Amino acid sequence: MPRFRISEAAALLGVSDDTIRRWADSGRLPTVLDDAGRRAIEGGTLAGFAKDLATEQTAAQTPVVAESARNRFPGIITRVVRDTVMAQVEIQAGPHRLVSLMSREAADELGLEAGVLAVGAVKSTNVVIELPERR
């Protein structure tokens, strides 16, 4: 299972290094020691935390006034479901959850599993942009 340094976890979650350290110090985000004796976060732990954090942020979010995201979303894989032919891969990229359907062969060749760092690249002929009602 991959491990992420404090700075890497901070970048993936869109927070500062100090925030990660505070969460670790308070016990909210468990850490382990890497081979060099530095604090790190197990990939599976970070994946679960990212998912929970995104749920919290979505619940506390104020209505969006306007937004258009770029098409590359770096994040962490939170779930991979494989059958005999296909695989469903979920990535948590900050508050964004991306789901990709691909061949099982491709998922296996890429070594996709929860806790792996990945980038979801979105290529679409249709992109919906919404502007909620202003109050």
C-alpha cells in the first residue's frame, strides 16, 4: 500500500501542511513512520479520510454562484470494483468524486486499488455548466 508524505496529503486534500499536522496531532488522521522516520499517511487511510472530508465539505458548502472546472483532477483512488470484463474506479479529487468505467485488463495493468494516486482526465463532447438561482 502506498504511503503519502504530509505535503503530498495536503496537496491531495487541498489544505495546508499545517492542517494535516493538526489533524494528525489530534488523532483525526492517523499517521505512520516511513523508512526515514518521518510521519506519513497510509494510502487506504488517506482514501477513506478524503471521502469523509468531501462528504463533510459538501454538506457544509454554500451554494455555488459560478464554476467551470478544468479537465484534469488529481486525487486518490477510493474504490475499485472488478468483474470478469469491466472495472469501476472511483477517485476522490478534493470535493469531487469521479467514477470511471474501464476494462478490467486496463485496471489490472495500471495496478489500480484504493489508496493509489491517480489523475482523472475528463474528455467529453458535452459539459454541463450550471448557475444556481441568486438570492
